Amino acid sequence: MNPRGYGNSKILSILIALWIVLGFLTVPAVIVAAPSGDPVVLGAVISLTGRDAAFGQECLAGLNVAVDEANAEGGIQNRPIALQVYDDRSNPILAAEGVRTLVRDFSPIAIVGSNTSMVTAAAAVAAQNVGVPLVVPEATNPAISAIGDWIYRVCFLDPDMGNALATFAYHELGVRKVAVLLEEKHDYTASLAKYFHDRFTELGGEIVIQMSYPAGDTVFDDAIRVFKGKKADAIFVSGFYPEAGAIMAAARREKLDVAFLGGDGWESDQLFDIAGDAINDKSRAYIASHFSAEVQRVKVRGFVDTFQDRYGRRPNTSSALGFDAAGTILTAAEQATDLSPAAMKAALLGARQEGVTGHITIGPSRNPVKKVIILQARPGHRFAFVQSVLGTSPETSLESSKP
């Protein structure tokens, strides 16, 4: 099965139509047999409520598109795919419980989950303990895949993201002095800030100050005044979209004109609502991410069109990573000797697919080979494609294909 065979079917349809019009060919109806038999269960432990709901809901939307398309093409071994979803409510304890519940009640061939590193780490420990493949869509902390050999990932890692942002800021934006703000007590934000700091100072840049804030903070005017006194060229916010938007709005009020840098935790439509007019034609706000709906590959265009027809909006990174996580599992299922967890575990190692977030190969440490994409926040709730950057972790840096 080619679970996402965009492009070829359209070309074939056009050619067949031309032959019919010219009278050269009579074409019988092509019927794909509906899947039958017991369903093949794909599990998902994702954050549909709680703090990370914006990521989880989009991830589920991408998963639904992937599963529906695969079922339309015959399912797995002519068996329908059933998606069983557990809402971890953005809570690590519930994420672990979700893995155990899905395995006990539904015997999935693999589980997709979760959305942020802290929650996903708990799910990964549970998956390793019960012996079920966990395919991580968007949690980027390097420690997650090191939890064990049942853990796989379709997103790049914090070292890739931090390095890409630092390199872009230094070489492309000409930034030399950066102030860092990071959310305290969070694995993702600490890891991303570390890798950004290391790469930026290695290049010759200076971190003029680093400050932390508690999750949910909304007042950053004092921090902005401190950064203003430090004459920073840019502010790197290692955190999530609610606080990033509030920080940009505070800088606007304080008339501080600097570049803003962030990771994939910024990517939400709500960032634009919170930042308000701080995101305008002259603002410079850039994030490292996994996906751009503006990439012109046939695979991406087909996914964007299908997603938009179904949901009435363009997919974002979480949607695309959910789609690719499912696609990686379905690709492995084609190659597996059977659909047992052990056979799926073996098939996932080295699995290759043309994903919408890049050409994905699961490498020896069960992380993907792929690129980092730099996006710019633009008016109209738009993240515009800027460029793709090679990662620096051992596997990601092997990627040489276009985004």
C-alpha cells in the first residue's frame, strides 16, 4: 500500500480521460475492494485537552486524514484500520496510563504519541515497559528515543532545531547579541535553550542575558526593559505560543525593535491573536519547524488540499507530523512479517517514506533523517517558508534532499 499516493493518481486520471475522449480506449471502472475482516488497531495517546490541546487536536486531524486515506486504498492486508484515541489531557501520568489502557483493551500494532516532550517521555517509558512501538510525532527532546528500543520518532530533535535557529540568526540575520527567555521547569525549553546557546556562542555570538518565567506568565514588560538595556539584537524565547505572543506584545509596547526567535512550540494560530499588531509587515519573528504548507512537492500539495477540503483550514506542523507518524507506521506494516508488536518494531527500524514533513528514514537510533525548516510569522496568521537547514545530529545531518 502507498498510503499517501498523491500525484500519480491525478496524472493517470488525466491520461485515461484523454484516451477516452480520443476514442482509443474503453476503460472499465476501477474498484478498490473495501477492507473487510477484523480491524487493525492503531493507537494514539495525544493531548486533546489541557495546555497542549492546540497541538494535540491538530495532530489528531492529521492522523484522521492518514487513516481515512489508507482505508480508502484497502486498509492493511485488506483489513480496515481503526484509530483508538486516548486523551492524556497534557498530563504525563495520564499519558502513561493511556499507553497501558490501549494495549490492554485494544492490542494496537503501534501507538502514536504524544505532543510535548514532558508528556511524551512518560508515554515512552510505559511503551517500553509493555513492549509496544511508540511513534513520536512532535516531541523533540533527545532523551525520549534513548528511553528504549520500542521508541521511534518522525520529528527532528532539539539539537537540530537549536542549531538551525542559531546558525540562521548569526549568518542570515546578522544577529550578534541575543537575550534568552525560557519557560522554567520544562524539559523541552531547557534542552532547546541549551543547544541554541552552545551553537550561537560557538559561532561567535553572545548571550547577553538569560531569564526564566513560569508557565502561564503574561506580563513581560520588566524583562523587555532589561533586554533593552543589554542592547540585544534578538530575543530567543524557548517556550510556547501563549508566552511568546505576550513577549512580542510587550516588546511592541516598549518600542523594542529586535528579531524574535523560537522553536516549534510557537506554532499555533493563537500566537497571532496574542501578539496582535506586534506581528506586522516590518516585524522579524522566525521559528524552526518541521513543515511548511507552502512547499511545492506534489506530496505536500495533495495533503494540504485534502486537509483543507476536510477541515476548512490549512494544516500546520502538528497536523503534518500526525499524518507522517501514521504514514510511517503504515509503511512499516507493509514490510512487517506479521502485525505483532515485535514484527512492527523490527519493520519500523529503517522504515522509509516520502512524508509531508520531509523524506523520512528512521535511522539506527530510531530518529529520522530530515531537514529543519525556518518559517517567518507574517500578518494574516501565516507562517511563511524562508529556507530549509541541515540538522547537526548524526542522523539528521545526512539529509540532502529538498524539503
